[in-house]
Amino acid sequence: MPQVRTEFPYPVKVVENIFVPLADGTRLAAKLWLPEGAGKVPAILEYLPYRKRDGTRYRDQGMHKYLAGHGYACIRLDIRGTGDSDGLIDDEYTVQEQLDGCEAIAWLAAQDWCDGQVSMIGISWGGFNGLQIAARQPEALKTVITVGSTDDRYATDIHWLGGCLSKDNFDWSSTMFAHNDLPPDPAIVGARWREMWRARMEHQRPWILNWLRHQRRDEFWKQGSVCEDFPAIKIPVYAVSGWADNYSETVPRLLAGLSGPRLGLVGPWAHSYPYDVAVAPAIGWLQEVLRWCDHWMKGVETGIMEEPMYRVWMQDSVPPSTCYTERRGRWVAEESWPSPNITPQKLPLNAGMRLGGAVQAGDAAICSPLWVGLNAGEVGRYGEDADWPGDQREDDGGSLVFLSEPLTEPLEILGAPLVHLHFSSDKPQALVAARLNDVMPDGRSTRVGVGVLNLTHRDSHEHATALEPGKTYGAVVEMDDIAHHFPKGHRLAVALSTAYYPLVWPSPELATLTVKCGDSWLELPVRPPRETDKNLRAFESPEEAQDTPTIAHPTPEAPRRRITRDLLSGHITVDYPRWNAATEMPDIEQTHVSSGICRHEITDGDPLSALTFTESRVEIRRTDTTIEHHSIGTLTCDAKDFIVRMQLRISENGTEIFARDWDERIPRDMV
């Protein structure tokens, strides 16, 4: 846990709500932290849809009061149609959201407490829109700190993985569905709160219906993907993520694609700010934010830009486990990225299921059972429960596994491992999952990297083409970036499978892939240890301000991550718990209770039996009323269509006041 600081250079005034006016008459609600006695200061903006009044209340003060106490005005702004802001929200990362952000920045810069400079900071959604707004070049925006975000909404988010439907696509839609019709607080917006609430209910629509209609990397996904025009971002960018997060590969892509001042940092963390982590070691991240902002917004020589461009945690080898609270390793750094210190090493996938050595040609065929992938864990991790992949030997039983000889010397990699495949398929649609495993001398196998590819997307995510059965094709499967130390005596393994459920939705038919051994290979980004790594400046210990007090109340036992298999029928169920908590906020006299589950089901041998089920409940207890959202959703399929069914029920004081159902079919587009 971070050390809580109570004394700062400046006392901090907290303003519970201000309204930021927009040109169309919309008002965006914001919370403000002001350093008293500091005069005009730069502003730091975090821009989110997650309800600053109650949704992120528990964590906002720890960061924003800390930064404000060091001489910055900090603002936590609700996106249009969320929290206490006016208007309606249509989807994530919209053009409207970005334009509103530009207007808000101009308004903040013009306030009598601001010196005309604004920085954006944010994790996940707030990291996304920081980059997107930077690309629109608002005059007052001077720098962006983006954590756990992406430059490419199609390639690296929760919707699509290698052109395959991610398990989190429907799950995340259901999560936002349980969020988007919640009411504003009458203590902030007054008597019109019911009118605003009713408008949100009427406007509510499952976003999955948008997302499933765009199964290729079309203009829908290019909008908001800053990789489409890196030169548009001209201000300094500090990009941060964790190896356990879904967005780690964004950091090196930004470093390689941007041309302005930039730094990258990747630790062992899950989806969290680096000062408050579930996976140690944490760092003094807020001190790093101050070093960055002091340099770029106050002209203070903090030394941060004299340090290497890319700093990462080189992870030591660990036995497989479904939960880690710490990852051993060390900090290493590169002065530039791509780095001349990284050497590609080519290891052939040889006949006889051998990895590396002299080329040995042959064919190896695989048609994986649909239980391959049950050990995959989460797509992106928060670092709790059973988020990580377990021992890979079970999934290996339904895969082609190419195994190296024991290493005679340690081996370290930094970057994205690539699997170059030459293959044929017996079906027009197929997918492949490629895993890189660290195999211990006793046989235990830890997943180091994973990549999946819809093979109809082998040449392009924009222009899918069916496979001609029996014809040989080439494809490259890119794994997530990683830094990993393989010890002497360990083996490397590449595992290939034609299923990886529930991480990705299965192809409509069971396909058999035939891999051309000797003509396929693993490409490793090898990084030799460097003496300069020993001289890196040590991070300070993590600190924060005192968070807003909350009381956690007991809740019924939540669902656990659980795999259930019926050995007679072959039916498999995988449960993932979601957002189970009861949190009282005494200072605003509210209690929020939430519960949810995401369940994936499939019957081995029948890819058309795949089903995702979600259920969400959110209850807001205020002094004036009690409000409940209850929604249930399913995603199923046949050979031609995805089938989305959603049910929404909203109640006040136990009486249902709104209901709506959806039942829609969306054609499969080579997915």
C-alpha cells in the first residue's frame, strides 16, 4: 500500500462540483482540487465516464489531492451523458467526446486559477482520450500522461484479438450497459435529475450491437486510433502500462511511432496506476508524474528527460500460478525504441516437434478440442482472484508443442515474439493461437506470451479472405510485448492450437491446420544484459494523499472464477466474477451495491454451442430513494449470425419503472 501523505507544500481546497459550459449549452460536471496560495497554476485533467461523484470517488482524492498539494489544479471531469454531466452518451471514444474535451480544456485554461496550461492524465478510458484529444491539438494542452491505453482500437483493446472476437467484447458491453442509465445526483443537478435519468433510460442501447457490426478494422475502429496519424500528436507523451495488462504493447508502439518528446514505462503491474498495485513492486508513480509535469509545464529541470526513453521490468521466471501478488525481476532500459540492442533470433519449428536447431522439414496437423484455452485466464488483468493462466500442460495436450533443448545459458527477451507460420487448412475459416511457454526442468510450464490470429485476416484486418482448403499460406502471429528471463536449464516451448476458448470465439467449423515444419519458425527479440542497467535511478517509494473515506460492507459470497466440465456430455462452463461490492460513502450519504457475473459455455466438438451470459445488478441507496438496474444478456451464434439478447429492468424503491428487451441477429463476417 502507498504511504499516505497529509502534509504538502500547499493546502488543498476541494470543490465538490463545478460545471464546465460547452458551446451547445451542455454542461459537464467536474470535481476540482485547488492549491491554495499558489496563484495561477497549470491544470491536470482526468476525463472519464465513471461518475466522479460516486463511481471513482474512493480513489480520485489519493491522486488528485496529492498533485494539487504540489502546485497543480486537478480536475476530474464526467464525460457527456455520464455522472452529473448533461447530455447522452452513444458509445466509447466518440468524436463528440473528443470535441467536448477540447472545449473543456480551453475553458479550464481560461480560469483565473489556471496559468493557461493543461495536461491530461488517465488510465484506460482516460488514457485513450488523452491521446485522442492530443491528436486534435487543442492549444492549451501541453502534455499527456497515458496509462493502460491503446493507440489502435482494433488491434489492442477488449473487442478483437488478431481479428478474432474477444471474450471481453460482450462482457464489457454488458458492464457499460449496467452503467449508462444510472441517474445523476440531485445534490448536484437539482430537481431535473429525474428528467435526465429518464432520458438516459430511453437512450440506453447495448453497445455490442455497434461493435459486432464492425468485425474488420474499418473506419469505425480507425476513428480514435491515433496510430492512423502519429504525426498529429506533437506534444510530449509519457506512456505507461504493465506486463499483466492488456495494453502493454501500446507503449513500444507509441515510442516507435511518435516523433516528439516521449518516455515509456512498463512494470510488472496489472491494470492499475503504478503507485497502487495488486502486483508488486509498486513505485513512487505520483512523484514521477510531478517530475514530468514540473519539467514540461513549470520549466523545472527534474532530470526526467535525461533518462532512457524506455524503462521496463525484466521479469524473472516463475512457476505457473493463477494469481501473483509480486513478480521478481529488475529494471532495465533502452535509450531508444526500436533499440539496436535487440537481436532477432530465429528458432525453426521442426519436424519431431523440436524447437530450434538445424531445419527439419515435415508436416504436423492439429484440430484442437474446444477445451484448449480454459487455462488462459483473463485478457487483461486487475491482479486479483485467479486472473492469470495456470500450468500450460493441460492446454498443451490439445496443441502442437515444439520444445527446445534445455538452455545452456540464460536467455532474456524484450519485445514481441513472432511466430511465422506456413500452413494449410481443411476449412475456409480457421484461427490459430500461439503460446510461448517457459518450461521448468520438472515439466511445469508458465505462459510467457500469447497471440491469436483469425486466418482469414492473415494478410489484412481490413480485407478478410477465405482460405482455400489444401492451399499453403503464410501468416505471422504476433504475441504481446514482454520482458522475460529464461534461466539456464529451462526449455522454450511454442504451442499452436486451433481453439483458445473462451479468450476468443471459435470458428464456425472445427478446422484442421497442417503446419509446414522447418518452413515455420519462432522469432525472439533477444536482449543481452547490459551493465548500464545497474546505474538506473531508483524509483522512490509509493505515496498518495488520503483517499475519501468509504465503508466496505459484507456481501453474499460472490461467484468465483470456476471451470466446470461435464465429462459425459462434454459441456464446459467458465465463470468470471464481476464487480461484487457494497460500498458506503458517508460524506455524501450514499451506498452502492453491485454484483455481476460473466459466464462462458461451450460443448466440446460443437463450436456453434458457444454462449456468453452476463448478469449485472447495481443498486444506489440515497436518503431520498433507492434505485436498481438489473440486466441480463446472452451472446450466441449459428453458422451465419451472432445473436444478441438483452433484457433491462430498472426499479425505484422496489417498483419497476422501465423495461426493454433486445433480440437481434448480426451476420458473421468471417469470424
